[in-house]
Amino acid sequence: MALARSRRSESGLNYWPGFVDALSTLVLSIVFLLTVFLVVQFFLSQEVTGKDKALEQLTAKIAQLNDLLSLEKLAKLNLDDQVSQLRAGLASAEGERDRIKGLYDGLAGAGDAQGRANELNKALDSEKQVTSRALAQIEVLNQQISALRRQLAALEEALEASEKRDKESQGRIADLGQRLNVALAQRVQELSRYRSEFFGRLRAILGNRPDIRIVGDRFVFQSEVFFDTGQAALLPEGRAELDKLAAALTELDRQIPSEIAWVLRVDGHTDVRPINSPLFKSNWDLSAARAISVVQYLVSLGVPAQRLVAAGFAEFQPLDTAPTEEAYKRNRRIELKLTER
């Protein structure tokens, strides 16, 4: 008997726990999908509501603009409509007056129509009063129109006068510009003449040295005349040359008229080889320091500081681009240029 019970238990499997688990999983999935659907539906409804509100606001603004435009058009046409109405009323009143007058003339001979004639006279007087008021209004409008026309004429006259003054001013400006150009050309020519005289005097003072030469509108000194390699302190020989230059500059300052704004520009140049010393981190520093040393020494000799300018160009304005010692020597230089401020 025990063997029979064990066989029945083995043949009768229990499916209920698995069914319950599957059903629970399905229910949870459906609940999750419904939740996602509701959330999406909520956000979509919010987005649609926001767009509807924005559309309503835009529609309201368009309606307001249309109303304002209509009011402007009505205001523009109001005066013309008023004049037209008054003229129409005047014509109607005159027609009615003529009709009543005709009736009055037809009834003037009838003795029994005296009362009717009196009534017609009263009506005629009333129409005359209406006509008089209409004429007065038309007269006022005519006066306003005349005033507007006078104002328009005055504005046109003022505009013509302004255009005439503008043309005259442009003519004077053009004439002044031409005079200024002529004066500037004369000043440039005069400064060029003084530059030539100064360079000629400087050449005579300094002598025909190979390390001092004129290149275009510049007086060029080789750096070795004033400085040791990589230094910005003036050498005694360089100070002696600058003493001669200072004397020539002082004499030139007395000769050039005070209205000519001239300056002597001192330009420092180096060769292309880089420098990195405790005093100078780059060729910019070295070239500027050398130009400043020359300017400061000239000022100490009495040359007016406002007539001097110091500039450093480093290695970026070479006279010779060849990678040779001779080219490097030519490019290491101090240039003097007499120019306008």
C-alpha cells in the first residue's frame, strides 16, 4: 500500500506555484506599461497645453495690432469724411432752401395761405441757420488747411535753406581740405630740406667712416660704434660721436620753425641670432635698450626730449638676409631718422 501511495505522488505533479509566478509577472508588466503610458500622456498634455497658450497669446497680439492699424486708418480718413459730410449737408440744405422758397413764392398770392407761409418762413430761417453753421465749419476747415499749407511751405523753405547751407559747407570743407593738403605738402618739403641739410652737416661732422652711412632717409651707425656685443651701455667712442650729433641737433632745433612738429627717431636693430642673457631675454629687449641709451644720452647733452623717439625692431627689419657674418654685422645697427611727429 505504501508503494501505491508513492507512485501516485510521483505521477501527480503540482503546477500551481509556477502558474502563480507567471501570473504575478504578467500583472506587474501590465502595471509598469500603464504607468509609463500615463507619465508620457501627462507630459504630452503639458506640452500641448503650453503650445496652445503660446498660440492664444500670439493670436491676441495679432488681433491687437489689427485693431491699432484699423484705428490709424480711421483717424487718417476722419478729416476727409468730415469735410465730405459737411459739403453734402450744405448742398442738401441749399436744395431744401430752394424748394421751400419755391413753395413760398407759389403761395405768396393766396390770402388764405398766410399761416402756411409763416411756417415756411420759419422752416427757411431754420435751414439758413443750419447752412450758416455748415459754412462756418467749412470756413474753419479751410483755415486749418491753409495753415497746414503755410507750415508745409515754411518747412520746404527751411529744407531748401538747409540743403543750400550744407552744399556751401561741403564746398568750404573741400576748400579747407585742399588748403590743408597744400600746407602739409609744404611742411613735408620744408622738413625734407632741413633733413637734407642736417644729414649733410652730420656727414661733414662725422667724416667718411665705413661704419657710418646714409641709407635712403636714414643715417645708419653700426652697433659696434656704440656698444659691445650683447650690451646696451654706451662706449666712450660712441659717446664722442653722439656729442657731435647732439651739437648738430641743437643747432637744427634753433633753425626749424616751431610750427613744424619734427622728431629724431632712434631705431635699434639686431641680427637674427637669438640672445638670452641675464639682462636681455630677447632681441626685442636688446634693440629697445640700445635705442633708449642713445636717446637718454642725447637728452643729457641738452637735446629737447620732446624731439626724440626710441624704438626697438629686434631682428625683423634686416638690411641683408644672407646667413653670413658680414650680413649679421650690417643688420646690427642704430638708425637715425628725421621725421614728423
